[in-house]
Amino acid sequence: MRLKSVVGVALCLAVVQARAEVREMLDYAYYEVPGPAQSEMSLREALDSASPITEGERKLHGYNRWTINWHLEVAEQEQRCEVDAITVDLDTLMQLPALASEDTELQQTFNDYVEKLQRHLVGHYVVAIQAVNKIELQVSQLPPADNCEALEQQVDTLAESIVSEHREKARAFDEMTDYGAEQGVSLPD
């Protein structure tokens, strides 16, 4: 008798979780940096001149742009609406400089710099992955709503707030690392 009641309580406490899928796409785009001649300009000046990336007044040498979208499938049961499945897509474009120089010392300096820059940009990618995982987890655990329109609005509000929270984390990451300088992303003067 006691075993049946324990099993009954356990079944009542079981949470049905929606099906969830996360899809990630990471693309790279490169912009060409003309190899600076020894007397013409520094590598930093060549990068600043060639880079199409700006943030306000600041010229950036690399950038990570991510977009998160979600698709919801709902199921109506007993005049309630619940999440049946959630698919969250992360599309990321990492933009970096490319240099082909016959000056082996210059090329090595550039390669070392870009390696550190890319490592910094991967930090931004990790923030985006955290956002996607949080959306997937929290949406898949939402309780049923009175109607599907209300549930869809709740999902959109939740997901948008998570994206905003993680965009702020990405900005804070740049501030904390001084756009990667604290992680070694720097060029000799």
C-alpha cells in the first residue's frame, strides 16, 4: 500500500519536458590587409585602415555577430496549451583580418595577433551559446498556459530577455577584457 502511494506521488511530480533542438552555424569572413611596407605604416595602422569594422568611434580588427532565432511548436490539450517542441538557431559570423606578407617577421606578428583576437572572439561565441542553451532549457520547462497565443507571447518575451541579457554580457566581456587587450590581443608599437 505504501509503495503505491510513493509511486503515485512520484508520477505526479514528474515534469514533462518539451522536445528541444539547438542548431549552431559558425561562419568566418575575412577582410584583406595590404602588407605595410617598412617605412609606410605600422601593422596597427594597416589594420585600422583596412578594417571595415567600427563600433562608435572605435575601429575594431575583428568582430563576432550572432543572431538567435527560435521556433515553437505547441500542443493544445484539455483547453490548455503547452510547449511541444522548441528549436533554437544560433547563426554567428566571425570577421577577422587576413594578411599575406613576404616579410616573415611581420607575418608571424600578424598571425600571433589574429590567433589571440580569434580566441577573444570565441569568448563572445561562448556567451551566445550560453544564451541559446538558457532559452532551450527555460522554454522547454514552461508550464502550460490558458491559450497558445499567451504561451507564444510568454516564450517570445522570455527568449528576448535572455538574448538582451547575454548581449549585455558580451558588452561587459569587452569592457572587462578591454576588447581583448587584457587577454593579450595587442600589437607592438
